[in-house]
Amino acid sequence: MSPTPKFYPPIICLITDGTITNENFAIRSESVLALIRTAVDARISLIQIREKALSAKNLVRLTREVVDLARGSVTKILVNDRADIAAAAGADGVHLTESSLPADVVRSAFPDLVIGVSTHSASSIIVGADRGADFALFGPVFATPGKERAQGLQALTDACLAAPGFPVLAIGGVDETNYKQVLAAGSAGFAAIRFLNSVERLIAIGSGLTSDGP
């Protein structure tokens, strides 16, 4: 098993918005790379490449460019679901959904990858920790346009207490109005798509990020 990765606290995870396709790759990837360059400069802990519409060839190509941007920084690069592509492109890790292979199976094949898992209950947090994941995303904590049924802050607290010492990140509706609430609830950090897919917000976070939090 790879050693538990060290993250700049709090753990902040930018998830790309999934708008790159094979047809718009040349233009749209440039915008995403500019965003990621800003995120790296802002010392964002994790960047998850979540571009489901891309062919394997283009996903490898994009990931390699992102890896080059992050080289030598504190930012770790993860690929959504595709451990094989993460390894081939030199990324730091993979993020697994609940429909992905279990973390221990992925770990056996790719022992050096950082592994994150998506969870929706305290029991799934325990499973992820027991199977050797490095961290979990838990949510949705707040309502989002696509997921109106929120888990809430108490459920987040319960999830964080389910596996002491195991990093749990809040996801779902987290933004500038409530991220302090999820940190106060016990989460090790947060992940976001809409909130963090903004150069202006990333610059603001980078300006205010200290070892004590944003």
C-alpha cells in the first residue's frame, strides 16, 4: 500500500466540469488548462479530471498536460474512475465512484496511486477506509441543481466520526457561503465543481489560503 498522502490543510478538491468533448477538445481544453494553472498557483490540494465525454486517447492527452502543469507543486492530480489512464498519464491518483471497482482491487493493481472514493453514508465511509482508500467525498451535503435532496451537516458530522483519522471531504452545494460550516462539522475539506470552476474564486482562495484554512 502506498503511504497516506500529505495534503495542505484544509483539503480542497477542484472537480472539472465535464464540458470537454472530442469535438471541442482543442478549444475547451485550453480553458480548462488555464483554470488548472490558476488552481495549482492557488495551492489547491486536489484536482479531479472528470471528463466523461472524452475518448481514452484524449483523456490521456489532457491528463498528461495537467500533470505537467502540477509538477513540483503541492497539487495532486486524480482521474475520475480510470486508474489505468491515471497510471499511464503519470497522474497521482484516481477517484472511484460507487459503481467503480472497490478500492482494494484498484490498490492491488495500482499500489502507488492515491485513491479517493465517493460515499453517501457513514457505513460506506467505513467500507472505503477498510478497503484502503486515502480519502472519501461525502454528500450531497447541501442541495444542488441536480441533487435536491441534501444529506445535511449532521449527516456529514456522523460520516466524519465513522472512521476516525480517515479524511472525509464534503461535496454538494459547497460554496463561499457555507464552506466554513462543513469544516466546523468535522470534514477535512471540501470538493466542488461549480464553486471552484472559476478563475476569480481560485485567485481569491489562493490569496487567503493559509495553513489554518481559507
